[in-house]
Amino acid sequence: MIDVRETIDEIEARSVDDAYWRALERVLGTLTARTLRGTLRVKIQGEGISERDRVARGLTELFSYQARTVEELARKETSEKAPRPRDDTMQELGVHGHWVDFSDAASEARRAMAFVRRGLIRGAKVIALLPSLDLDRYREEAVRAGHQEDIDSGRLSLFNADEHLDVLRTAGVLAVLLLAIQGMIQVARGQGYSEVWFISKIASSLLASSPQYQALALRVDLAMDSLVRTLPISFYCPMPERFPGDPTLVTELLAGHGWGSLAELAFVSHGH
């Protein structure tokens, strides 16, 4: 059993280091040999200075300046991509996103309502694919959040995912689930919705049920990621902040969501 927040901290730290390498590549890409030679001849003048001395002295000065430039660029990129308060992140969610939210069981459904609210504001149909044990809890939380009318009108729909989970556990076949999701998208389009937002506990349920389903859970997430890249949909995956596995599993799970930066993570941050 691992605390996923510690692994997220490690991934965040690596992203800061990577920012410096990307900034350095951007700077060095502008330094051609011709530019260097012309710059150093003008900058390093004096009689008796050999080309070797001119280059050595010039590079020392030049790269001191470039080091400062790299530092400024990396600081800017790190600031832009640093995790922000969850509420700010959720208010900017759009389609073609595959989001994860790590939290405890007590607050899971309540936290998912921010995704529901964002989807409804955009005029999307919101669909929750949940194990039967979670259906009442999510429905009650949706009503408490003021979405009874959205449920009645079909703008917010909650579906029992037990049958899909049984097929995945017994046969490991993803095709049935993918066809069902694509069918829901087609129905929503026929109803006039241009976007469909999904809350899915398929992957997290597989992870929680048995360690033998970890690889299958990753396959499910990769399959969902392939859908969000090409269809006008968004996926939100509630995950427990503590679940069986190791840090490698969490890293692979996050990579499967296809995020562009850690700024897009909607993970739990105590105090928000």
C-alpha cells in the first residue's frame, strides 16, 4: 500500500529538473558556429590573443550569460507548469482531457461534482460509469450539489458499470466497454450534445479489487486516452490516495493520462 501523494511529489520534482534541460536546449539551438566566431572576435579583442585564448575566454563569458538566460527560462516554465489550487484547475477543464483526482473515499463523490459542474456549464452531457456500490452515494451528492433537475432531464446520467467490470475481470476484453462508451457518445450527439464528459471508476475499481488486475487497469486507461485524443469528450477518474501497488504503477498510470504538464493535474491538495 503506497501513499500516492509521495510519488506525485517525486514526479513534480523531476518536472522542475526537466525544465532546465529544455531551456538549455532552446538556448544552445541558437548558437551556431558562425555566430559564435563573429561574436567572440568582436567581444574579445587585443594584440597577441590567439584564437584558442579568444574562444576559451569568450565562451567563459558567453556561457555565463547563457546560464543566466537558462535560469530565467526554467524559472518561468516551472512557474507556468507548477500545480495550482484545485479549484482554479477544475474551472479551466475542457475536452480532450484525461483527468485524475486522488482523494479519500469520504470526499470522492463531493470532489467529483466540480467536474460535473464544469461539464454542465459547457453544455456537455455528463455520464458517470460507477460500480453499483457507488451509485447511490454519487446520486445523493449530485442532488445535494443542486443537480436534481440535471438528473431528471438526462443532462447528468449515472450508469451501473458492474457488467463491464465483470467482463473485464473474467475475459480481459476491452472491446465491449469501448463499444458501450462510443454508443453513449452517439446517443448524446443525437440528443444535440456536442461534448460528453465521463466520470469513470472502471480503472480504479480494477486496481482496488486485486493486484492481478493492475496491468488491465493500465490498459483501460490507455484505451480511454486514445478516445479522448480523437473525440469531443473528457474523462475524470477518481482514484484513492492509497491503493495497492508501487510508485512505478503510479508513474505509469499518470503517463497513461496523456497530460501536457503537471499544471493539469487535479490531485488532492489538503487545504483546497
